[in-house]
Amino acid sequence: MKLNLVMLAALGAAGLVACGGDSAPVATTPAVPAIPEGTTVTLALLETTDIHANVMSYNYYSLAEDSSLGLERTASLVKAARTENPNNVLLDDGDTIQGTLLGDLQAVTKPIPCSDTMAVHKVMNAMQYDGGGFGNHEFNYGLPLLSQITNTDFGIPGVTKPTGTCGAPAFPLVLTNVTGVASGKPIVQPYTLLPRTFSALKPDGGKLDVKLNIGIMSFVPPQILEWDQKNLAGKVAITGVQEAAKQYVPEMRTKGADLVVALSHGGLDPSAYSPKMENGSYHLTSTGIDALLIGHSHLIFPKGKETGAAALDPSFAAFPASANIDAVNGFVNGVPTVMAQSWGRRLGIIKLTLAYTNGKWVVQPAKTTVESRGFKYTDGATNIAADASIAPLVATEHAATIAYAKQPLGVSTDFEMSSYFALAGDVSAIQLVNQAQLAYVKNFIATSTDATLAGYKNIPVISCSAPFKAGRNGASDFTDVAPGASAAAPVGLQVRNPGDLYLYSNNNLQAVKIKGSDLKAWLETAAKQFGQIDPAKTAEQDLVPSYGTIYNYDVFYAENNALTYQIDVTKPAGSRIVNLSYLGKAVADADDFIVATNDYRAGGGGAVPGIDGSKTIIKSPDANQTVVSNYLSAQGTATGKVTLAGNGSARSWSFVKVATAGPVILRSAPGHLALARSSGITAVTAEGGQDASGFAKYAIDLSK
């Protein structure tokens, strides 16, 4: 009798198929027990995002401990979450390697060799991450270094990974929407399946080990081609997040993914989809994913659950009901979604329950919870202690960074350069940056042999820079260089200080040629940072509702403060700039200007109308931070110091004066009212209590 294939399979599964007429059964692997219908498994997806090389709870710019941040404390959150959720997967959403002097030292100043591993990756390996994605800042140091520190051959001509195995993350990295121009193929695996064995619960209450394949994919903003043009032009291409997801989600399912998780380095923007949108995470919810881990915006989503948690960021609170975004429970179009702020300050936890139904695992939304857990989650007041096992892993790198930060620049200052009240008119931490950029561009044009640039010598050069460290990442995130400096007691500046004044070491200086109409539109875009103040309102009003995009608040400057303007915060966004003048004359739409800025802004970052790369006339090989450092050193050579009169008191802008019926407040770091007064910021009249995020609420009198 002949056996058909079905019968053979059945007999084989039972261990009864004999060979050559032998009567003895063949040894076979025991069959995996069938999973009963209705079996459930509960697992936690743990997320970190935007670590930005904040490994230790330490601020290298102020040379001080900072218990409000650092991966060494996130590690404690992870340990606790793993204890609560034995079935867990720890994932990172990118922007990991850049952001502190530690990252810059290892990538630029003294690049690590192939044999070494970046400090942040050492710690992540020790924390046993399961997988990770990329952010836009991963590309800041160039593709060769990125290839080395991820131990990945990108398949890009001219980008060669060192021979051998380089120090790298010990967990798989994925990148879904970036391909090589020459190859047309992903430069990193677009997804991976993480096979895991989890403990499940059968309907009868018994326990069962089950195998699940967790598929992960990762997306970066398409704008990396603009922001890091110098590193990426002609080498990589970017696909829109939705198109990339729709290509790979079905493939992942076919290959056995039981759960598909998107690591999207972008915020939530429910406006109409575009393949070029910076914050396209919202539109991934329609691609068949099961969970969404997001970043880039440095915000908390959903609202913190700890006692006294901060209010939702206004950008989330303002979403229309039609967007179907539940910012309290953490669902976007029904998909559980989390953002764990930044700098290791939170841990995202999506606790999923899956039920085995009709032969597959199905997420149970009603039994799924989402939390963005902060350091004070236990009682709302006490920061969790650092994991003591982390510091020894990077003790050498930490000490080297501190030593590097302390190296002298050879120049002193007679004033404190701070950004505590930059949104109230203080320019002490901005003017020097603008002066450095302006001097660089003027010299570049004056010494250029290019005929086109030579023709621009009579066009006014102005400069703009933002107070990058002005509260975006909490009450400890402010520039404060040379505290207590005065004419009687000047303070020597150090290597760490230019990075405090200009945070992004990856930005290169560029210049754009614009019209007066462009300048006004640029200023209007910057003025969007302010809330619209109703003078008749008696309730408290926030002058700056959110610091989420403070890096787009450009402050303009011209030599001898020749450019001045006012902002009317009682007007709606787009119509706030008044009395814009240059050398005492109203700026006309047709007037020409050259603006010293950075490659991010010149290439379209910040969505300034008309500033999209097409007006760029200078692409400097020098980083803005280096330009600032060199300018300070040059002042040291020339005079030995920088001064408040010459470098920190030229306020190019002011508010249109208006009396308000109720209080207007500015949130800033507590304890600096005396600094505002000594700096002549008269609009700051009193310091009030602190909010849930640790910001002090300063009273602002807009009539002064």
C-alpha cells in the first residue's frame, strides 16, 4: 500500500514512520504542544528614545551632576519594569550617539578606533537591549563613522567599514526607509524578527511557554537629506514612512511576524500625509502595525501617570477629536503609542495582551495599557536612584570628557551668558554666536575670489541664532556660561562653553541671500513660539506655551545693533512683526540681505517660507560651534576678554507694549529673578511657584 504525503506527515509526527521495512520507529523531535484557543500572553514593549549620549546623570557644560537625566537612571527604570513584566522587549528609537561633549569627544575630537565601542552603546549592551532604530542625529558624524560604530557595511561606494569586527551594539539595528543611491537597496536591514519565548496563560489557568516573533522596523525623517546634506548627498535616498511601511509590513507577516512594532523617529502630525513630512508617525497607524514607539519631539506621550505629572504639551492637547488621538491613554487611531521624552528621562511601556485566536495572536486593545514612566513614578517627588552597575562601565570615558571640557579657551568674560530669559529679550547667550557667525561670513565674502560672491560685498550681512538650550528638555536645560562673572571678577572660558552657547556640533555655518519680505516671513515663523495673549483675559496666560520647538526661535542681529524689530504677542501667529528696520530705516520687501545661519535652517529646517536651500550662497566647511569657539579665542588674543557692553547687551527685539488684565507668565529655571534684574530684563517682575515639571512661573509685565 502506498502512503500519501498527508499520511506520511501524520505518521511522522507520531514517530511511527519506519525505513526499509524496519519495525523499529525512527526517533523524532517531540511535537510542540498545540496552543489552546483563547490562550493569552501579556508582554511589555519598553522604549527609550533621544538619549543623545546622556549616559551619566551629569551635565558636561556646567560640570555638575544632574539627577533629572541619564541612561544610568533609565537602567533602574528598566530593571523595575522587567520585574513587573517578565515578558518584555527593550527597544531604542534613535538619536542615541550625539548630543553631549561625551559624544563629540568620541566621534570628532578623538574618534574611537574600530576596536572600541561608544560609551552609550557599552551601556545599552549591558542593559541587554533587544533591538534599535535610527534617528536623524545618527547621521551627524558622517557615514564612515556610523558604519564603523554599528559594524555595518552600508553598501555605499566610498564608505568603507574598517576591516574586522568593530565595537557596536550587541543587538540588531533596523532602518526601513533609507536606501543607497547606487544600489537601490536598504543600507541597513529594513526589519528583523525577534524570536522570543514568553510565558502564556491557557484558558484553564495553566501556564504554557509560547514562541512569538516580534517584528521591528525603524523610520527617520526625510529631512535628513537636508539637515546632513554634506554627509548624505548622492549617497542615500529616503522613502516616505507610509510607503516604506506598506512595502515591508506584509513581508514581515508572511515571514511569521506575530507582532509588528514601528520605531518611528518622528512626532505626531495628523495633517494630510506627505512622503516628505518630518513627523509622519501618525500615518503609520494605517499600515497594519500593532504598536508605535515614537521620538524626535522630546515630548511625553501619553500624559505622565505619576502624581503631579506635567500637563500635556499644547501640541498634543490641541489635536482635534477627528484625529482620534487619545493622549491620556496612549492610543493613536486605536494603535498603542508611546514617546519617552528624551535624554533617558523616561521609559516608554506598552503593556500588551495578545489572545490566540483562529491560529494567530491578536492584540486586545481593552487589555492594553500605555505609560511614559519618569524618574519620579513611585511617589511623584523622588528621583529613582541610578543603577550602580552603569558608571564603572564608562568611568574612563566620563573622566576623559570632564578633562576635555575643562581645557581653557584663553579668553575671559565679565558677564554671565544665560538663556533663562531669552524669550523675554535677554541676548547674553545669543549675541556672541551671532557676532561670530556674522564676522565669519563677512570675511568669507571679503576674501573670496568667486566673482558672484565678490558682487555681494555691499549687501548687508546679518545673523540669526536660536537659544537652543532654553527649556526644551526641562528646567535644567538652559545655557548658563560663567555664572557670577562681572567686571570685578571675570571668569575664564573653557572648551565646554561654546557647546553650551551653540549646542549642535554637527551644524555647519551657511549663508543665504534673501529679500526683506523673506526676512519678515522668517521673523514671523520665529515668533510662533509665543502664545497669543488676550489683554482682556484675567486668567493666567503662558507667554511661551511650549518649548518643544525652541530651536526654531531665531533671534536676528546686525553689527552695532543696526537691525531692530518688535513682536506683538496680542496678534495671531503670522502677523506679529512690526517696526522692522535696518539702520533706522524701515525694511522694504525688495531690500537685499545676507543671513549667516546654519545648514539646518538654510536647507529648510524649521519650515521658514522660502528658505529651502535655493537661496544658499555659502556652504562653509566649518561647524557653527567651531566658529563660535574660534571667535572667542580670537577675542582672547585681541583683548583677553569679552564684555557685556560689547558682546551681550545688544537687544535687537522687544515686545510691543501692552497692559494685560491678568497675569502673564514665562516658565524658566527657578532662582534667577536677581539675574533678570541685574541684566536689565525689566519685564520680569516676580518669581512665582513651580509647575509639575520643575519650571518656575515668572511674572511678565508686557507694559514695560
